Amino acid sequence: MLNIALFGPPGAGKGTQSDLIVEKYNLHYISTGDLLRKEIAEGTKLGHDAKNIIAEGGLVSDEIIVQIIEKTIVENSESNGFLFDGFPRTYVQAYILAGLMIKLHTSLNCLISLELEEEESVTRLLERGKTSGRSDDNELVIRNRLSEYYDKTLPVLQFYKDKGIYVAIDSKNSIEQVHAEVDKVIQGELSKNLLNIVLFGIPGSGRGRQGVALAKKYGLEYISIGTMLEDEIKKKSKIGIKIKEQRENGLLAPDEIIVQLIEQKLENSHGSKGFIFKGFPRTLVQSYILDGLLQQHGSGISEIIEIEIPTLEAMSRLHARSKTKYAKAYDKSTGKIINRMHEHERKTLPVIEKYKALHHVKKVDGVGSIIEVFERLSNEIEIGFRNL
Ligand code: AMP
């Protein structure tokens, strides 16, 4: 989960920035101000209790805030994460937030503070007041809201400074500039807790089928070089034309091409919880490339899993697949299947050996029904998430 709190005085642009982030990263947006206004509009008891305080620009009690926020969090506990706007606003609420996050077995990644001078806040809010329809966007109430902010909310920053998860951004700049900075912080956070799994196994061991299903179950991005190359061949792209022949003969595609394809994938995948690499790295050179690519994104390999099955079983699976609609060009003759097994033995086994020396390579028995193997792999991935 990616949990971010946007902080700053009224008028700093929290709402505007939230709109941009929530869509991009598919987060659940929680604005305590919006939730309170909804309670008021619906005429609930909570709304009734909060109405006068909001009208005067004061802060609503922590009890009310907990009630509205807990419900929303629990109802959306399966989301990609939360973006908090206008919460926490007091020191007590900072502890409340920590407690709520524990309830979901997660924590706040960072607090982004949009900083703006007091007079600039007033100017912006008066301007907004002309169209917002918010009765609290008038000068008297604005001054009150700001004084509540400086008295009660600003001290909350220390809480997050002490935890080392506070980031300040100057909010005087344009919406686009502020967004670019906020985005950079979030990208950094995303890279920190990605679960990146490398799935090894001989051709026919079930990496593809299992990899796709695991990625779907755990919100990971599946990166299969084979599938990406096939897409290029289908599209008859420049890359596709270049690699077609090598591929049909069971040979590996050139590294420059693979690097390009993976780079694109890493750049374009926002909001995923990590990656499952299948069919990469296949050579020692590629293992260095992968380390470099992940490091470039502030991340690294989290887990290496090798699906083990006897070679004869793999050969007979590939032979069987060649008679179905899932047949791959390189399944079609025993010669090609043997070629791929050789390539694995010569080039990929040394990679697994290298990783054995550096990381722990987990071995998972790939013999059994698809569901049995899937459960074994799921257990390993859940351990990986717990260890992040
Ligand atoms: P906002 O939309 O964030 O500017 O909030 C509007 C008003 O709702 C504030 O001036 C407060 O009266 C109230 N409010 C919103 N969030 C909180 C909170 N976390 N704690 C206490 N009062 C809040």
C-alpha cells in the first residue's frame, strides 16, 4: 500500500494536487473536510455536531474525525493506498492515523508538506471564495482557519520530522511545478517498497502461467520478455523484424533490445506493488543489467524463486503444449525444445548459481496440479510481502 498525507495551510493546493495524484496512482482519497461537508449535507448527527465549528473555522473534535475516517478506511482496505488531505490536523490525530494504519497492517509512507506564506493563503482563499460556494472561504473565517493551522496543525510536522518521513515542497510555484515535485516524492516512495520477484525454472516448468496468475493476485506487474518480444513480432515493429528469426530458432534476443523493452515497462507502470520477472535475467550479463535497471528506480530484487521440475516432465509438457492453441513457435520440434534446454543449462544456470551466492534462492516444487503449485508460490510471495 502507498499511504501519503498531504499537509499544508488552507489554500496551499492540497485539493488540486490530490486530484492529480489520486488518478495517477489509483489511491483512495480521504479529505476529512469533504467527508464532514457530506455529513452536513445529509443532515446526520455528526454533521449537525460539526456544522457550527466548521462555520467558524475551528477544528472539529477528534472523536468526530475518528468516526468518519475509520469507516472510510475499513470500507476501502483493499485499495492501492490512501491519500489523506486535511488529516492529521492535530498531534493527537497523528497518533490516531498511526493506529488506523496498524489496523490495516500498513503505515504512512510519507507526509508531504505544501508550504505557503500566510498572506498568500489568504489571497488564494479569497479568490477561491468567489466560486467555491464554501461559506468558510470569507476573510474572517479564513483568518480563524489559519490561526488554528499555525497553533494546532503546524506542530504536527515535528511528529513526522522525528520519524524521518516529512518532505517539504514550496507551494508558491505553478500547479504543474508543484505536481512534478510531489510526483517525484511519490515515485521515490513507490520504489522503496516494491516486491520484485525473479522467477526461474526450465522451459515448461510453468513460470509463465504461474507468473501471470501470481501477478494478478498480488497486484504485481508481470514482465515476460518472451511475451514482450512476441508482441513486437506481431506488431511487425522494427524490433520485431530484427528478432523474429533468432527467436524461431530458440536463440536469445540481443540485450540492447531487452533493456529498451524493460526500461519502457518500468517507466510506464505506476501504482503496481512490484514486478515478477519471467525469462529475465537469462544470462550473467542480464543479471547485472537487471540490478542496474532496478537500482535506477531506487529498488532491487526482493526474492528469487526457482520452480523445479524434472527435465523429462518439462519436455513432455512442452510437447503436449505444441499440440494446443497455446503452442509457441519454438515448441514445434523436439530439436528446438532441446535447444532451449541447452541454452538454459549453459547460460541461465550460472545466473542461478550467482544468485545463490548473493541472495537466498527459494526452490518451489513445480510438480503437481496448477493449483497446488500456485499455492506453494503464493506462500513464498506472502512471506516476501511480510519481509518488505
Ligand atoms: P478543509 O476542507 O480541509 O479545509 O476543512 C474544512 C473544515 O473542516 C476545517 O476548517 C475544520 O473545521 C474541519 N476539519 C477538516 N478536517 C479536520 C480534521 N482533521 N480535524 C478537525 N477538523 C477538521
